[in-house]
Amino acid sequence: MLGGAVEKVQLQLAEAYAAAGHEVTLISRQFGDLASNEVDAKVNHIRIPSFNRSRSHLANFVHDMIYSWHASRALPPADVTVTNGFSLPFFMPRKAGRIYVHVARFPKRHLFLYRKADRFQAVSSAVAQAIAQQTPSLAKKVVVVGNPIPQQYFTNETKSAAILFVGRIAREKGVHELVQAFADIVREGRCDLPWTLRIVGPHAFEHGGGGPAYLEELKRIAAPLGERCQFVGPVFNEQALIREYAAAAIFVYPSLAAKGEAFGLAPLEAMAAGCAVIVSKLACFDDFIQDDANALQVDLSQSALSGRLAKGLARLMADRAKREQLGSAARIKAEEFRAPVIAGRMLHDFDNLLRH
């Protein structure tokens, strides 16, 4: 499936709502040879023309406005309409019913523009707190419901000596810190097993990556590692992505984006697969990560980032018992985010919204 975390989430939930007996329509962008209209897994799909991501913020804004206008025109009558586009709430017709704004990114003091919306779904407590602080008048409309994990991510495979990153290959994700930390560990001989580092995700600007120059920078850092550092590229096939999680013993997500991360779906997917997870110390992870209990958190907010990351990474590389303990606890926590559980919470809130 081509799409980011938000798109994956909405497709999962749409299928879960339909399986529960609701009539569901999902509007998304036209791509390749996908049909403009079809029914799949009981979900009505309407696909409309759109644009690739540009390096120009102005162009992206204009493109979003155009796409949102077309999406609003394609909407069927509904009781509740969930939106996840910046401009879409401005164009909602009356037939859209209650407007449910999915806040999947850290708000940038713009949600006051949506004051006519009926509900704001914050994907984490950190996002809910930011909404309340930035726009106090909306606080009573906010509900916290995290993102779902599909059943197939809950694997129990034999782990290999592999360290995994999954996400956009962009500077704010801290990928350079991870590559440098691993290179330092290998150079200093701090690992016994033949560990490899696999970097999975897109680097292209149109997919939210840091572009070719950033990828070349990473490859220069990784040059002494040879085949021990592998740049896999984007993996859009979900089964292939699940295999990556299933094989990895350690998953690292060293994001530097204190106000860019809203939830952190990739670390939770890794937890479902039983990986020993390392994340940066950001508030968005607090809903599901307990430091040293079901994952490790590393403070990457100041200098010597790769050194602190290397310390935590080397600890897990050397301690199999700790990896297994964290992985087992991580899988238990991830159970709370299974797709049927999250879909049930959403449907319950839809019902409450329609009753009041």
C-alpha cells in the first residue's frame, strides 16, 4: 500500500467500521490503475485526482486546497465525516454530518480555524495537551484515541541480529544519529554478533524525505560499515514491511522532532512484533512507552546525541535477556492498540457525538 501512517490508519479503521455493519466511504487520491470507484472489504472507495508533494510550502498549500474542494464535492451524505487534511474542514457541506477532525500531527496554532468542528481526535495525550494550550476554547471537544495496529503485526518470529529503522529518511527523524551511533559501536568493537542496520523508508521529497543530498550524507557516514548498513528504500508492501519487523531484534526511532511527532506509529508496530525498542525522549511516546520497562528512551535534545544513542544501543546489542524482556513487555502493551480495540473506541465516541 502506497501511503504514510495516516493513510494506513484510516484504511484499517474504515474496514473495521464496515465489518461492524456500518456504511463507510473512504475518499483518497487517484493513483496508478486504481479504480475511481470500487467496493473493497465492504468499504466504498472514491478516488480523486491529486498532486505529489512539492518542496514548496505554498504549492503544497494550494494543492491541498484544490484536493480538499474536490473531496468535499465527492462526499456522500453521512452521519459523521472524519477529516485528516488541512483544508478539508473549510469545505464541509451540511450533508457531511458531524465533523470529526483527526489530529495526527502536532498542532501549529491553527486549529482555531476549525472551531465549527464537532470533535478533535488527538492521537496522543501530548497532542491533546497542545490543542488545549493553543486553543483553550476547543479543550472540551478533544478526545484522545491512539492509532491502531493490525493483527498481522503481532508476530512471534525468531529474531536475527538486525537493527531496524522504519520511517521517512529525513533529518528530523534523526537517521544520521542512528547511523553514526552504529558506526561508532562497530568501529570500537563493542558488539559480538555480526549485527546489521537496516534503514527502511523513502528519502524522496515527494514522500516527505530529506532528498538525495541527505541520503548521500547517510551513505558517507555508513561507508566504513560496508554491507552491515543497508539502505532498503521505501517498502509499500505491508507483508514485506511486517517481515522487516518480525526479523529485527532491535528497533530504533531517534526522532529529533519534538513538535513534529504526534504519535509514533512505527515504534508501536515494532513493539507488536516483539522488538526491543529504543526511542528518543519525546512526549508523544508517553502513552505507550515506559522507559526501561517495555522500551528504552534516550534524551536526544542536546549535544553528543549519537554518543548517548550508542550507549543505549550497545547495551541492547550485548544483552539478549534485556532484549527479550523488553520485547515481551512491548507486545503486551501493543495489545491495547489492536485495530478492533481502537475502532470500538472510535465508534463509541461517534455514538456519543450523535446523541448530544
